Amino acid sequence: MAESKRRVLLVAQLAPPSPLVAARRVEGLTKYLAREGFEITVLTSAISGDGDIDGASQVVRAPDLLATRLNWRRRHFEALTGESRKTTYGKPSRLEAVLVPDVAAATWLPFAAGSIPKLLRGRSFDCVVSSSPPPTAHLVGYLLHRRGVPWIAEFRDGWLYERLRDWPLGWQRRFDAALERNVVLGADAIVGITQPIAGDLQQRYGVSAVAITNGFDPEERVSTNANGLLDPNRHSLVYTGRIAYSGLTPAPLVNALRRLQEVDPSAAAQLEVVLAGPLLQEEEQAFAAPDLQGIVRTVGSLDRADALGLQRDADSLLVIANGKRERSVATGKLFEYLGARKPIVVLGDASAAARIVEESEAGLTTSGSDADAIAHTLLRLLKGPLSKISEEGASRYAYPAIAQRYAELIESVCR
């Protein structure tokens, strides 16, 4: 419990009620830090929607050009978040290759920075926590730190570490590197959401960085409306969320399913892979291939509660953790899966997600690129039985426990 009612400002572009995983981090920390005795103010973007946030004493939603008619890709964003009936979405905007450190520097930062004088009028904060992505959130933290507010910079993705896209111009690379350096060396404490992210910052800059993972909310509503989406006569391996937009590739899984059908057709007939979430058009086409019709089904985007219900109805749950960010990846869905306490299969045995599953004895891990290795793992999955995380082990990744760790860090920074 906090020694006194500390006032904490949490800065993040995405927050509830946005359905994106970044918003759930803000939701969990705000709710349970408030229960630890902190007074939480959230500074976020209008792109996240409207309304209160459980546990927050105040929510400031700064304007964001992405939330206006000036955003010609608004339908893309709505498909990405599941707010649109579209099941597919396009590729990221070309502006992402121009604006440093990210698009929010133009669409949100001017308005978020403009909110600072009003936020500080007649009150003070004991600590500001800036959470990325996008890295722009840290620039707001930097501005507040310049005004004397102790600052924790949280990295949910690496900044330069395992970056998904490279800058085309030298000045962009230099500017981006300078921004990261100023943030990491300027903050009073650094948090990486996985050990590889924290370790990279510690190694490159010589700072002390702590890993505080994502989590799940044990009080979150779980729907039973997902009943009927799964075949009770087959082993249902369920994946919920986005794939390629997060820098992941489904091709090894597609090839492994074909390989499984060749090696052991009777085993393949016992399996169904169910994908819930928006897909790129090429992903939808790949999964809809005629030779995969008997083994793969896509059910489109589901409401949050329905997606959680589907996870609990599944026989096992799939994490894809390959691509450029394989070493640092431990997606938010992994922690939802741990909360569901079902066996987990991780494609990407070098990933942070694989390390957590192995340490928790929560399922199987395998290569994220070798189709033969993945097919062999699917055979092991079907033969069973598989271990799953214990109730005690899962509780370590529940947001009440995560918030307690964060409370200790905030107190140390404030002191």
C-alpha cells in the first residue's frame, strides 16, 4: 500500500474504451494502482473514445487528428480495432515512414503537450508514467520532467530495439536515436514490458531497467456467447487478435498445417484452428485456401467478452511470436491465455512469450519459422495430455500483482 495518496499521471495515447491491447495495460494499471492507494490521472488521446476509466480520478482526452475527418484511413483503424464490420484491414500509412518518432508526433503530441499547463494548474503530480508505443508518449513525459515531475518511462515495445520498420533517410535515423537516448537517460526509472526489452536498454545505455510484464484482469467479464463457434468433436486451437499488423507472419503456420495433413491425415482431421480477429486481405486468402478448408476457420472480430469466452472454451490457445521482433515479443493475448489457464502453443521458441510459457509449464513452444517443427508440435498437442499453468502461477500475471510491483517502483522514484 502506498505510504500516502500519491498523485500519478499516466500518459498513453491508447486507453479504454479502445479494444486494442495497449489500452488494456492502461486499464489494468489504473484500476489496481487506485486500489493500492494512488490517485491516478490519465492523459490519453481522443482516438481511444470517451468515458471514465475505472480507478481514474480524472481522464484528459487530448484531441487527435486521427480521430477527425482529416484521417482518411479511419475505416482502416476501425477494422483494426474491430469497431467496423469489415473483417480485413489495409497496410499501415506511408506517413509512418516520414514522421519521427511516429505519426502521433503530428496528430496528438501538440494537443497533449498543450494540456500540460491546465493539468498542472492548482495541483502537482508526484510522478508521471509515460507508456509507449507510440514513443511520442515519452516526449510528453519528458516535458513534464522538465517541470520537475519524477518520471518513469515504460517501453511496451522496443524503440530502436527490434524496430519493425527502418527509416529511409540518415537524418531520420539520427534524430530517432537521439530522442530514444534523451528519454532513456533522462527518465528516473525505466520499465520494459519484457526482459529482453529491459535488458537491451540496460546494455546499450548502462541504466537500471526493470521488467514488469503485461497481465490479465481477474475481474474482467467473460461471455458465454462464444458457444457454438467450436467443434466439440475436434481439438480446437484458438488464436485471438491481429497477426501481420503486429509484425508477425502466418506463413509458417499455413505451411505446417499442410505438412500435418501430408504426414498424418487422421491427426489433421482431429484438429481445427480457429482465428478470431481482423485479417489482412492476403491473410484471409491464405487461410481460405481450398486445401485448408477442413482445418482452418475464421470467425471475424469478436467483442472483448466473447473473445475471452472463446479462449476459455478452447482446448488450447495459439501465440504467434515470430517476425522481426521475435526475441522481445510477449503479446497481451499471452497473459489473457494464462488467465484462461488452457495449454498454450507458442510459435517462436526464441521469444519472451516462449520463455514465460516454459518457466510456467503452461504448454508447448516451437520454432516460429520451421513448418516441419511446427507440424511435429501440433502432433504432440493432439496426442496430449498437456500441462497448463497452475492457479498460483497465473496469479503472478494478474494485474493486482502487477500493480503491487508498480506501486513499489513509483514509491522508490517519488522518494
